[in-house]
Amino acid sequence: MQLLRLKEPVKSRKINEGGSSVVKKVSDGQQTIAVKLLKDKTFSIERRLIQQKNGEISGLNIPDHPNIVKTLAVLVQREANNKYRLIQHGDPDFSLALYRPLACVLEYVDAIDLCESLVNKKVEPGFDLAVDVGRKICAALMCIHDQNLVYRDIKPDNILYAPPKAPGEESMVKLTDMGLTKHLKKDDYTRTLCGTVDYVAPEVFSERRYNHTADAWSLGVLLFVLSTGLRLYDSKDKSKTYKDIIRFNEKSEEQKRSYMLTRFRVFHPELLNIMLSLFRKPSQRMALSEAKAALDQLAGLKQ
């Protein structure tokens, strides 16, 4: 694919929009890409995160993976002389310190996000969906962590999903939006407060340091939501939700089990155990490799 060298006429349409970006589908009839345009906000969190760590652009450094939307390039502008540059994987010794990121070029995926699918009842929450998506997101996160990255924004909105086209075929599940991804070595920690409140691990907003295990907690919340179609916490107010997370975290494992069964009474016992193992203290949380193995085993049971 020749990036951004599309033949005329080029057609584009908006397919998604968030607080810091707009995503458009761009096609010349032969090739199709997705272009994520960063909104021009002086204090855009995503823009700062792309610029930090000596200009390493996280998405470009992630190997091809079936459960991750591929970042093909990043378009930047040097503000001193208004010159543009398209950064691709492997560009040597490049720093974004003097550049302003404008857009990310991504593979186009013909699917909608899981949040929209659940809201519009295009997929049904339940055991099958949680196990299917959960095991594939585990695989994606393991790949990301292997590149010394922490993802920090697991939620249905950031997962593209297409159901199986025929019996016996696999669904398509792809993690997208690397906006909050940060370079973090396995033995390092960070303190940046970020993420989506319902899914964020308690240590992230408790003024304590955290590492890759924060993604494991968020995976547990994702499994609950995909199993039930419900939020894990009752409060609609963000500040009250923070308090709910703290209270939930302080419960014993049996109290957490009781709370979750009060929220939703029909859980597969092994799936419930996986979630509870992901809701432990950071040093005691189930590793993603263990979670994937356990979910793979559950997937085998339902075949």
C-alpha cells in the first residue's frame, strides 16, 4: 500500500469521532485506509502523549497482530518551517520534539465498535461474547506489553468487532486507539491519571504508582460488561464512581463475589473466578497469560 498516494478521485466519510480526534474512511476505489485526524487542541492529551518519550510513536512499534488495528504512519508538521513529514515504522533517529502530530494513518477495518454494537443490540452480552472477545483482547494486550507499552484505555468503545460470517468461523476482534498508550518497561511505573473512569484500576487515580497490571483490572471490568451488558458500578456521577471503585477494591474476594452476583446473578463460575482474579491488588492480579489460558479453556468447553 502506498500511503496517502491515492488515485483521484478520492472519497472520504467520517466513521467515528472522539474528544480529541475524528476518524475518516478514505478510498480511491482500489485501496482503503482510515485516517485519524487529531483535533487542534493546545492541551490535547493525545497530542502530548504522542510527543513524549523522545518521539517514539507507540502504534508504529507494535508488530502486526490479528487483534490490533495496524498503525501505518503518522503525519507530522514542523511548525518552524511548516514542512510535513510522514513517519513510518523503522524511520531512524526521529524525534517529534519539533513537530506537531496531525494525523495517524491506520488500516481500515470494516466493523463497528463493541459499545455501539451493544447499545444498538447488534450483539448480545453474555458468556460467549465475554469469552470470545476477552481471550482475543488478552492476546492483543500481551503483544502490546511485550513492546514495553501499557495500553491504559480498555473499553468496548476501543474494540472493533464483527461476528462470525458462518458457523465454525472466528469473529473479528481488534483493539484500536493507541492515544493513551505509554512506553513503560516491565520493571517501571508511572503515575499519569488517565483512562475511562468505569474501567480504570483503583491505583491509577489513588496517587499511587502503577504499571502494566492496571490493564489487567480493566480487562476484568470489560469481561463483566460483556457478560452482563451492565456497568460494574451503580453511580452515574464520575466522582461517585471513583468512590465506588475504591469501596469495591477494599472488599474481600468473597465480598466482591457477593457484590457481583447481586449486580447480575447468572455467571459461569469459572468466568466469575477469572474476573475476581483480575480484581486483586496489583502484585496479586492474574497475569494476562494466565487469563488467556483460562479463557481459551472456557472457549474450548463451549465448542
